[in-house]
Amino acid sequence: MLIIGEKLNSAIPSVRQIIQEKDAAAVQDLAVKQVQAGAHYLDVNTAHCNEIEDMEWLVRTVQEVTDAPLCVDSTSGEVIKKALKNIKGEKSKVIINSISMEKNRLEEVLPLVLEYQCPAIGLTADDNGIPKTVEDRLKITERLVELLSKHGYNLENLYIDPLVLPLAVSHTHAATFFQCLTEIKRLFNVKTVSGLSNISFNMPKRKLINRYFLAICMAHGMDAAILDPLDSKIMTAVTTVELLMGQDAFGKNFLKAYRKGLLAD
Ligand code: THG
């Protein structure tokens, strides 16, 4: 599974502070540690700061210490454009997080996805918000898939995020999400992705819930997750589920992690 490290996000108060203070060493430490812990991509988000200027600084600062590709997390076309301008290597490796069927994203962000032919996360939302039912989320997925393929976009680069809603709001929200994962793969054969934390909002033992949620998502074929790779228990869950699902030939990765002392009980 593709791991997108979530730590460089200005929604986290301590991270917001180091971005505002332009503490390059602290940002670079978080970047390097996430990659060492197994992140394939680093999510970058400055929405809670001076979004445009701070995105430019963050992208430049992170790239000084790692070649890991970035997942640019913003609703604004201007911000994503600024991030892409400052990418050192292949711009077509950047994951654009995100597009959706919302008018502003179609006008501002979709043209960038098409121009750079980047991988992109497509949210199942439109100007009416996040639909409640599986059917309505599949309808938005269909509209996104049709629109992108009409413009010649390679659908292998599309990650649909069916948007998880809190269990505390409805006890069926996780089950709905799992159904979306299955159906998106079956009907459109595109990849899927999710952030984890929303599921446990307003519940105790959030990390515990997030971890089991991730394991069930993986069992439903989820291709990527935005998570905290510095949480050794969640990374242990990823390694163990991949082993159990037959995705780890000869248990090589599991045994390697075991020998390095990385597996938490
Ligand atoms: N889908 C898409 N993009 C997203 C999300 C999504 N971007 C933002 C968010 N959801 C994913 N990113 C974060 C970043 C940080 C935290 C949660 C989600 C967070 N971190 C705490 C910390 O690091 O201190 C706690 C981590 C933990 O408890 O494990 O809260 O859904 N497309």
C-alpha cells in the first residue's frame, strides 16, 4: 500500500508553529523521519498559515533533505500552482490533493492535473457536499472518471477518496465507506485512498479505531492511505495486513521489520 505521510500539515498545532517560525530544521526532521519510517509520499499542507507563501517555503525546505515525492494538499489552484513551480524533480510525480466535482476545484485545480498529468486524489464531493449514500458517491466517481478520461487523463493516476465520515455521527459510516471501496474498484477499476482520522472523531481511543479501520480498508483493496508513519503501531498494522493478504512474498518485509525491531505488539 502507498503510504502518504501526514505530519507536514498546518492543521497540527505544533507543525503550524514550526512553519510560521520558518524552523527549517524541525520541518526537515519531520520529513526525514517520515521517509525513514516508510512514507512513500509526504503530504504538505499550509492551509492554516499564509497558504501560498508558506507552501513555497515548505516545498523548498523539504526538498533540501529528501527526494520523496510530495502530495500537495490544498483546495486552492494558486497554492497548488506555486507548489508545482517549486518542485525540483519530476513534476508529474506530485500527487495533487485534491480535485472533486466542486465548481472551484474543476475551474482551478483540474487544469493543473491535466497540464502536468499528475496523479490526483478525487474526492467524492460536489457543491452539495459529501453525499450520504454509497450510490451517490459512486455517481460522483462516475462523473469524475468520465470527465478525466474525456480529457485523455491516464486513470491509473487517479485515487478516489470516498471521504470517511465520523462513526460518532452514524454507526454505519465505516460500513458505508468499505462498500464504497469495493464498488469503486469493481465498477471503475481505479485506485482508492483515505485519510484515517475522521472515522474516530469525537470517540475515545482514536488510534485504536484508526488502526482497525485501516486494516479493514486494506482488506477491501484500498491502495493508499494518508497516515502518521511515526506511529509504529499503525505501521505494524500495514506490514501485518500486507503479509496476511499475500502481498509480501515469503514474508520478506514482515521478517525484515521484525529483525529491525520495528514491529509493535
Ligand atoms: N483525505 C484527503 N486529504 C486529507 C485528508 C483526507 N488531508 C488532510 C487529512 N485528511 C489527513 N491529514 C491529517 C494530518 C494530521 C492529522 C490527521 C490527518 C492528525 N495528526 C495528529 C498528529 O500528528 O499530532 C495525530 C496523529 C495520530 O493520532 O495518529 O491529527 O481524509 N484526500
